Amino acid sequence: MSFLQLENLSKHYGDFTAVEKLNLTVEKGEFVSLLGPSGCGKTTTLQMIAGFVDASAGRVILDGRDITHEKPNRRGLGIVFQSYALFPHMTVSANVSFGLEMRQIAPAERAERVRKALALVHLDKFGHRYPRELSGGQRQRVALARALVIEPPVLLLDEPMSNLDAKLREDMQVELREIQRKVGTTTIMVTHDQSEALSMSDRVVVMDAGCAIQIAKPFDAYENPVNQFVSQFVGKANLFEGLVASVNRQGSALNVHGQLLTTCDPTLQIGERVTLCLRPEKLERCSPQDEIIRGRVRSGMFLGNQWLYHIDTGLGDLLATWQNCGNAACSNGEEVSLRWPADALHIVKREHQEAQHG
């Protein structure tokens, strides 16, 4: 049996459905992210796990125990809020110690556990300070120490890095994941940032309109999105419609705006209309004799480590990302020959389907 199970978990507010029959199993020590746009139901799901929101239907089972209707303080879960929710009138040590005091832990043990928790987040020399005297990243680490010091069975993170600047956010992603691996606490994180979810998680749950659209390892969600929504939300994607022209054991040929493209999918039916997904980084510049299609650069954007180009082609406007190797950039209006690996074209569904587990 999995350590944490959500069974047909649902939340309805009158006629509005915030979460609809969500099924998820999380193993002990696993890091899972709930990923999706605002209003998709991810925060409501986290709040039902925490006990702050009552489930309309379904169950939350923790280590074989049904906690669906238990009060939040009886669940014993660690929570880091988006705002950190630190007590401004308490020192760092007092903030971290608060949960242990509520559990009536003896003073000597309490002091030792606070010391270890602050050392874990590299704040052992800041215990005497107040939250107002700390940077945003330090306050975030205090909130993390406060959540971990009670040794929770599950750690819940609600957009924990949304208030940090870009550079600090990247640093904290690495640090938080290292701490989680060291402690081994089962962790559920809510985020709308796909790069954050992909870089930190063992698995991602991509949500939309209250439903889990795809549950998969980050690599699988990116490389094999189940539908158009996932392909466009998890990274950038070139999408185009095609009509299956022929099928053999090696794959299928599709007619896209008069251009014949091949995929490695041999399961399609001749005459079937499908949507194709091609990731921008799969596009390569090549010589004219090796091209699959030719295009003209419409615009380019410098992103530091790479260039992002819009290229007008017979397939429509294609996005291409090419590494910055110090070479001169493509100029607007420049003609380029393009190709991609045979396995780079993926068939995606046009509408939502049941979540895919991976």
C-alpha cells in the first residue's frame, strides 16, 4: 500500500467543481508536485490533504489511516505557506520551537531539535534574530525548519518560492530538494511554475479544471504529453494538424499543409486526423540537402544561454530554441533549412483524458 493515497477526492462549491475525483498514490519519501494554472484545483487539493478544506467526496489515507475527516492538528503534517506565516514578534528559534511546544515536548529535547533543524537549513547562527531581520530566502528556510522540526509524515509546500526573486528562487529549488532528500520526508508541492516542478519532482501531477490530466515523471510529461494542454503548459510546443496518409511497421506518414511528415507511431489509421507536437529544441539547422522543411526567420529573442526564434514555414509559424555557442545570431528575414530527429514528432490528444500514471 502506498504511503499517501487520494481516492476519488472531490470538492464542490455549489455548482462549481474545484476538484473532481482525483486519484493519486504517493510513496514514502517521494517528492510530488501539483502543477497547473491558477484555478485548476491544485491548492484546494493541498488544503484537503492538510484538513483546512473539507472534502465533498473521496478519501485521504495516510499510512493506512483514513484522515479525511480529522482536524488539521491531528494529522501532524508539516506545512510551508506561500507567505511563510512566521510570527513577527518571535525570534527564529521561537518560531521553529512553536510546534514542539504545542506538542508539549520537553524543553531539553525541544532545544536540541530546534538546533538540528536550524543547522539543516544553514541558519544555526540566526536563532536570536527576528523575521524582519532576515532576507526572503532566510525567512523561507525558517518556515521550512519549523515544518520539519515536528518530524511530519508528509511535508506540504504551497507555492513556497513564489515571493523570491529569480536567482534566489533557483538557488532555493536546489537547496530545498537537497534538504528533502537528506531528511527523506514525503513531500507534496503546489506550483504553477513548470520549470520548478520539472527540476524538483520525482513525479508531477498536471492539473486543469479540477482534474489530473497527466501523472508522470517529469521527463515523461515533457517528452510524451497526453494532450494539447499538457504539451503547451509543460514547456513550449509547436502544434499542427495532420491527416494520416500511410502506415507501416516503422511508423506513419502524415499530410500537414501539403507537407509529408513521418512519425514513429505505427498505430494510427489511414484517414485519421491527428495533432502533432514538436518541441522547439528538437528543431535543428541543417544543409539544404538534409532539410525537412525550409523557413524564413521572422524574429529572434536572446535569452542568455539560448536564442528563441519564430520561423515562418510551410507548416506555419514554428518556434525554435538554439543554444548560444557564441556564434552570430540569425537575422530577421534569413532563410534557414530545418530538420528534426525521426522520433521528435509526437501525437497528442485534442481534449482531456483520464490521468496517465507513471
